[in-house]
Amino acid sequence: MALTAKQRSRRARIAAHASWANTADRQGRTASATASFLARFEKQVDPLGVLEPEVRTTMALHARRAYMLQLAERSAKARARGAGDG
């Protein structure tokens, strides 16, 4: 018998929590993804690769913070719409 969407979601959540429960080095597990995510912003702020690495990293961190704040703003607006506030 096929699983419902709720059942699949619940099983996936169980598996994810079990996996993280067995992960001692959390930063090591996500290091590759974190580096790739920051590289996206480094390419955004310095597409030609001409900046000094320290400057590029600083600018990329600010670009990432701006991106996260934009996501937070969109999320707040969506929650407000859902609550009927706006």
C-alpha cells in the first residue's frame, strides 16, 4: 500500500533526526554545503575574481546576510498574509 504524503513526511523526519543523532561532527558534515553556499556569494560580489581574498570574503558575508534578511522579510510578509494582517 502506498504511503500518504503525511506518512512519507513523518518517515523522512524520523530518518533525518536519527541520522543527526548519529553525527558527532555536525560542522564537518555540513562543511561542503556551507562552503558552496558562501562561494555563491563570492561569485556574486566578485565575478571576475579580481578582489583580494579577505575583501571578497567580507563582501560575500555581507551579501549572504542581506540575502538572509530578504528571506526573513518575505517570510514575515507571508505569515502576515496568512494571519490576515496584510
